[in-house]
Amino acid sequence: MKRIKLSPINLLFHYSLSIILLFTGGSFIYKGVTEDFPKEMPFEEHNLLLIGTVMIVAGMLTFNREFRKLEFYAISLNGFDPSAAATLIVDILKENAWLIDEQGKDKIIASGANYDNRTNRIFSARKLLTILIVDDTLLLNCLVEPPGSNQVTFGNTRRIVIKVVDAFLLKAS
């Protein structure tokens, strides 16, 4: 596993939504705990604590998602031409019904709506595969999102990456 390092300013922008949610949620909880509310408003304190807790949980989930966007599986190309590797990976992805969103000589971003091409349902999980070619290394990152949600499902990304790497190694040899 390799993690992309960002400069401090880019790191701040990358995690900006989660920072805002955590700070705002903490402010709500602080106000709910320290403020003295009149007896006529018994639910005000509970509402502030509930909203603050929800915002902190949302901030933690957003932070986790943004953190996972920077984690990449590293595979050495062992002298294989990087541009040929990019072309081969694009061919593999197109054969497996992936849509190529962005393609460059060192970066490929592909997305798909089907998980394993077993179903063609609209409500199947969306997957986003990012492939970077840096020097003599292939870096892969995959996020799988359940439909209608921004939460990341765990356990499925490794299987997708392994399938892509296996297909690449099979065609490259």
C-alpha cells in the first residue's frame, strides 16, 4: 500500500469538508453542554447535542473517504514500457465494460456501474478506479460506493484491484 503525500495547503483543501463538519459539530456539542437553557426549552440542549453528534459522525466518514482516496496499491512494472502498460490497461478495462472518464500518458480514471458484470441493474454499486503510472510503478486505487449514498463499502476494492492486476499480468506476459 502506498499513500500519496500532499503539500500542507493541498492537504487542507483535500480534507476541507471533513474539517468543517468536525469543527461545526464540535461547536454544537460545546454549546449544548456549556449553555444554560431556560426551563421552557427542555429539548434545545438535546437537539444541539444530537445535531453535533450527527455532524461529527458525518465528518469522520468524510475524512475516511478522503483518506482512502490517497491510498494506492503499488505494482512494479519491472521494465515494462509505461505507455504500453497504460494502453494495455485501457484495453483490459474496456473489455470488462468500464467507462474511461479520463486518460493520459500517466493517469487513467475509469468508472463502472456494475460490480462484476453479473447484473445490469441501475442500482448496483458504482466503482471508480484510478490508475497512476509513476516511474516504473503502477498505482491503483478503487472506491466502491453503494447506490444513492456517498459511503464507501469495505472489502470489495481489493477484489477489483486484484482482478485488474491479474488481467494485466496475463496480457503482459
